[in-house]
Amino acid sequence: MITSEVKTSLCFTGYGNPSDEVTLNFFVHTSLFLHATDRSDFAIRRRPVLRSFVNCVWPFLAIGYLSLHMFGLVLLGANSLNQVLFGASFGFTMAMILNFWVKPVFLDLQRRLTKK
């Protein structure tokens, strides 16, 4: 298991392309966190244990998991550092855009369509 003779024949560690795994992970975890901490949700307001878990524990677990995953890909040689950082920022940005700009449009869609 410990040998330096193992080489990969296909390595995409060039500059410019973000890591798709990191992008997807950051997008999903950020979107789930933003959706779970939405203050208009009645279920989370009346459950203090769930609210404290979502607001306090989940961010630490998610940041720890995502950081280990990012730098694990770098250490394995599957991606370079700039790819995982670019993928993380791209996934985080897309989650923010969809949560704050696109989600309200779809939530308000029924009222706008039935308005006469």
C-alpha cells in the first residue's frame, strides 16, 4: 500500500477547471443549511433542540467535512489547491444566488400566477 510507484494515467490538475466534487458538495451543504435556517419555517422555531443543532453544530460539522474533503483531494493528487478553492467558492456562490434570488421567485410564483 505504501509505494511511490503507483501513478495515475489521467490527472486533471491543470489550472482553470474547478473541482466538480467540491463544487457540488459546497452547493448542497450550503443550500441545505440556508434552507434549514430559514426563519419563516414554523417547525424549527418551536423546537429549540433542533434549532440549536442546526445553528451551532451543523456549520462546524459541515465546514470540517468540506475542508477535509477538499484537502484530501489535494493530498491524493486528484486536484490542485486552486481547483478545490475555486470549486468551493463557485459552489458557495451558486448556493447563495439560488437561495436569495431564485428561491423567492419560485415561492412567489403561485401568487403571481393566480393574481387577476
